[in-house]
Amino acid sequence: MNIKIKNKTTKAFILILFLGIFFVVKQDIAQAAFEYKLLESFPGFFTAGNSMTDLPKLILAIYKFAIWTVGIAGLFMLVIGGFMYMSSAGNNATATSAKGIVTDALIGIVAVLAAYLFIYVINPDLTVMNIAF
């Protein structure tokens, strides 16, 4: 039987469905087999060479690292946009590009903070990673 699926969304949904079923069925194997030796240090959380057996701590570290990364990237883009705007010297194209960069950086920072606030308002426990197997 040869079934062709043309819609990418349908393909992704079917893949996620099968992976979900696989992990629900094989949950006991996944829990027992998780041990990962870190090849590189995870900035601010874990050092290289440690053996990780606690998946929730690793997910929390990735979450916190992502929040810090978005904040630092937003600040960096604000500085670049501000520098471009100051150094445009009356060039309207450069000034418009710089304004776009600053606007996009501010929208990104506000979106991340709004998402965090939204989750915190719904349930403050969602902002604290507490996964128990």
C-alpha cells in the first residue's frame, strides 16, 4: 500500500503522533536508559564530564539558558540598532533600517516577557520545572 501525503502539516502531525505513542509505550525503557555524559559544559549550570541522569534538571537548564540567550541577543540588537541610527548621518535608508532593528528587538523582548508573564498568571508552578517520573 503506497500512501502519499502532500501536506507538510499532516506529515508533522502523524510523526508527532507516532513519536508520542512510542514514548508512552516505551516510557519505562526511556526512564531507565537516560544517562548522558556531557561533552561540553552547560554555561552556568553543569560542567563538562558530568554524567546526567536527571532529565528535568537538564530541561530546566536549557529553558533558563534560552531565556538568558534571548535577553542578551535582544540587548545586543538594541545596541547595534542604536549605533546604526547614530551613525546614519542623515542617510534615510540606514536610519530606517536601524529603526526597524530596534523595533524588532523590542518586540522580541516584549514577546518573551509577555509569554513568561502569561504562563505565570495562569499558574506560577508552570514557570518552575518540576517533572517527576
